[in-house]
Amino acid sequence: MARTVPQFNLRVPQELKQIVEDAAKKSGRSINAEAVFRLEQSFTQDKKLLEISSVMTKTMTNSLETIDTALSKIVHVYLKSGFVMYSASSFDAEGKIYFTNLISYIHKYSDQDMSEFLNSLKNNSHDEYIKSIKNEYQLYRVIDFKSLIIHEQTHFLDLTSSLWGLEFSIRKNNVFLTKNNVEEQKNALNVFSLNYSELLKMHRPLNKNDNLLFDYRKVINYKHFYYYDENVGVCLEIQLNYKNSSISVPVSMLSVLESHAFSNEYLSKYMDASKIKNLKIKQKIINQIHENYINFMNNPIYHEYNILLKLIDIHYSKFGLNIIQKLKLCSAITGLCLDMGGLMMSSISNEIYKTIGSHYKYSIKADWMRGSSRHILAIKIILLMFDYIKSLKKVSEIQKMKNLLKYNPLNAINNFIEKLTTSYESLKTIEKIEKETYLNILQKKPFAKSNIIFSNSLENNAAYINSQYVLNSLNNYRLLMMFRDDEDLVHNFIEFPLTFAINIEVYSNEPETEELSIIDEILTIDKLKKFHMDNLEAERMVNANKYSANFNYDPALS
């Protein structure tokens, strides 16, 4: 909680007071929080002391006031209480989810009465509620609030219904269940580190550009390159080449998860805005959403959210995809990469690794054969599918793929992947078996509330696939109640039409939750390491497999 400092009882000119009040209405913060935020933002290396950029010029004011949820979200990612928490460096996060116990919060608008909106979510009447609102600011707040919920619930579904999420949870649980045996827990930690290191160790320590101000619009060209890190194996970075300099940004599993959540967040904004009845207000809000999106998409500081989308934008705009279609394509690619089965990854890796122009390709292939390095797979699908469509000889085939990209992107991706393996249908069947197997393992763990959550994973996953991994309706999934993070309000919780019968307030204080939330005491970021094959060992394995395949043909690995 912030403390009042007597010396800062400032006299504020009426004009400045009005500007701060207007900005607070748009951002959803209290007037005090808005003023503090603007002061904090003024303390940067390229501004004079106490130069409040939001009131210097009309242009700067408009630019800053239109920065919405995504822009103010995350700069730094860090480990705290056993989860990846999304937090801004200067003020509290607008939303976050605990990756270990799945409890999530929405902090923004906690000082405002949003009871009608929350009731509309719970009662499955949100569309009608949107149409009934006459006030422009209230409409924007409701659309923004809903999009924040969509962002965090995308994380929830990725963690609880995708194959990557189920594997993450099994390995996480095993860390706690072996706490009384040092040797067993050491092994469990090594296995869990395969997943956790790809979230944190591959991102935060390797991110060298937190405080640099660049713009994608000034990039001359993009290059991606691989290098070796002794702690995590092969890493991938995107190099942004400017006229007189260059920077590189890491691509990690965090990039996949955040790109998915961000895409769904903005799809929610656009979809809700399209339901507004007043045409003038509707167009004004859509324009503001669009402006915010463009601003955000051109800022490399937020690369964990936008680098995959930027690559999609660069390539697939050439096929005539609009913003909505590119967001849906990003959701489909990231969702599929999180949900792809281990055998499917192993099978298609036999073709994809050949396209990697680096001698590290053998190590990457070895990772894919273990269901790892899915972030590199996402990059390769973006690039290779584009090349595949361009290589098609018949105009009718090219047009078919373009139409699929625009109107059924998941089908387009699956059509491309089907070309990489002779056992596509069999491997899709095996994926379902993998999910059922993982869920059977999870149900045997002694975590009662977690078991309830995972009991609905298959149904949630089926709905997710049916919507092409776009979270376009909160009504189709069984979800965990969320905190609003303000105990003074009656509506302190966010509920859904199909909310799990778990009291989130009780659950957050139970021993089970505490046990699932202490992983940072066991596994700190400096200890995180990912088991990997060095390139020479991986090359030997690949060549041995090729030799063996000539005599023992297995179509599942073709």
C-alpha cells in the first residue's frame, strides 16, 4: 500500500488537475494513482527531473493517454512466490496469474464500481450489457476490463488444457511430492527445469534491452540466429538491424505464452467494440483500440508480447491478412505449438531441422524429440508455412491456403504440418491419448482442488481447439474464479457462467495452495538449468537414428 508523504501536498493548477482527471478516467486508475504513474514515468534518462511528459504538449498528452492495457503491462518478468508474475517496473501489475497454483488477479479498476459488468459476465449477458451502455468512457473501461480477463484466462487454459501445460503441472507437482527425499527431489527439479528454464532462464537473464527505446518502424531488416548457452542449450534471438546500430531480443516460451494471451486480449477488444450500437462511439473506440495496438506493436521493449506477431505481420500481410486475421493466426500458431503432442513434434522435426541454417540444428532437433523448444517451433512454422505457400505452383492452391489463413487459420497450419509427416492422422489420435494419460497421472496426485480444476481439461481443450485457440467466449469454458484485489468492494471476485465450485478465497489460504506456491524457495532463477544435448552428441544421435531407420522403419517417426 502506498504511503502519503506530507511534503508532497502539492498545489496543482486547475488545467493540470483536469488533464490528470481525464487521463484517470481513460486509464481506470484513481486520480492519485494516475498522478503517481505520470511522475514515475517522467524519471527516465532522456527527460529532465520532474518533466511530466503527458502535459508538455497536446501531441504528447494524446499519445500517452491512449496507451492502454497492453502498453502499461509488462517490462520485467521475475520469479516471486513460485510463479511468473507480470509486473510493470513502476506500478502494480494490471493482471497476473500464479503459474503454480493458478490463482489470478485483475488489479486495474479495483477502485471503481464495475458490479454491472461483473454480473453480466457471471450471468452470460455480456453482449446485451455492451449494447446497453451509452457512456463512451464506461464502454471503453468495460471492453478493457474484459480483455484483461481474457489475457489471464488464456494463460489459465494454456496451463490447464494444453499438452505443454499438463506436462508443466505434472513435473511441478512431482517437485513438491518428493520434498522428503533429497535425491528424488533433485531428479524432479531437473525434470521440471526443462519447462521452467524455458520460461525464465531463456528470457530474463538473456534480455539485454529492458531500458532501451527503439521502434520497429525504423528497422531496416530482421535476422534470427542461434547460439549456445551452457545453462539452457541452444537459444534463439531476433536481431533488429537499424541504420547505425542493432539490438537483439530473445525468443522463449514466455514469448509463446504472452503472444497467445496478447492476441486473444486484443481480439476481445475488437470483437466487443464491434457490438456497440452507437455508430459514432463505436468508430471512436475502434480507432482508439487500433491506435493503441499500433503503438504497442511498434515497441520492441514489449517483445515478449509482440515479436511473434511482428514476424506474422511482416510476412502474412503480403497475403492480404488484416489485423484481426493476423491476431487469429498468431493465436492458432501459439496455441497449436503449446498443444502439439511429443510424437507429432518428433515426427515433423525430421523435416524442419533440415531448414535450420545453423550447426546447432541437431541440438534443436533433439529438443523437439523431447517435446521441448516449442518457441523455436513456433518461429519455424511462421517462416516455413509462408515459404510453402509461396512455393505452390497452382494459383488455385495458393488461393485456397490464403483463404484458410484468413478464415480458418488452424486448418491452414494443420494442412501445412500434414505435408511434413506421413502419419498425421495417427499422430493426432496419439495426441488425444497423451492428454488422457497426463490427466490420469495428475488425478492421482494428492492435490484435491487442483484435481477438480484438471477434471475439466479435456472439455476445455476441445472447446479451445474448436475456437482455433482464440478465447472468444468465456461462456464455453469451466474457469477458476478470479480476484479483483480490493477487499472493500462487494464484488471482490470475478465469476463466470461455468465457474469451478472452488471458493477462491478459501483455496488461496489452504495448505495445498501454500505448498504449490513455494517453488521459489526450492528453485531460484540462478539455479535453473535445462538438460540438453551438446551439438556433437545430438548429431551422433540423429545419424544413428537415420541408420537405424533404414532397417527398422517406423512410420510414426517418418
